[in-house]
Amino acid sequence: MGKLSTHVLDTTQGKPGDGVVVELYAVAPGARTLLKTVTTNRDGRVDTPLLEGDAMRAGRYELVFAAGDYFAAQGVNLPEPRFIDQVTLAFGIADPAQNYHVPLVVTPWSYSTYRGS
């Protein structure tokens, strides 16, 4: 079986995003279910896979990153309301036997992602 993982890169400061709260949701027609809430470690990663084994299923998911709270805790002077606050990455898992790595590369003004393995 595959696994789902993530990490956060703070490109404003050129370092891992340490202490970012991340929520994982399963998304189905008419329903959005919180599966897990984790916080990134000093390396900007989560300590264990978000999904693995029997929990790794085909379907639609969302990762919600509390980026605005992270930058505020870093002492970044942010406008109110924040331009980037909660970043939601909506993605699909087609083959649960594969590894899916969904990172967030973020600044207070922009973000991007890609599918890693």
C-alpha cells in the first residue's frame, strides 16, 4: 500500500515551515470529513504519514494549512485581513498503492504545490 505525506517550505525565510497546523479532510459529494490534524516538525514535515495502510483509499481530499498563523508566529508583519491565511489544497488519490506527497511552498503572498512521491 501507498502513503500520503506532506511538508511545508517557507520560501520567504528559506527554511522549513516548523509548527504549521495541517488538517486533512476526505471530501465526498455533500460531505467533508476531518480525518486528522497534525503540526509540522522542525524539518517542516509531519512525523508520520497522513494516510497509509487500509486508510489509504482512492478519493478526493483536502489539506488545509494554517499558513497565516504560521507567518504571524514568525513575526512577519501581515495585513488585516491576511492575503494568504488558510491554504487549501484539493487533490485526488487515484491509486492507493502509490505514494502521494503533497507539499506546500508558501510565502505570505503566494503558494504552490506539486505531486511528489
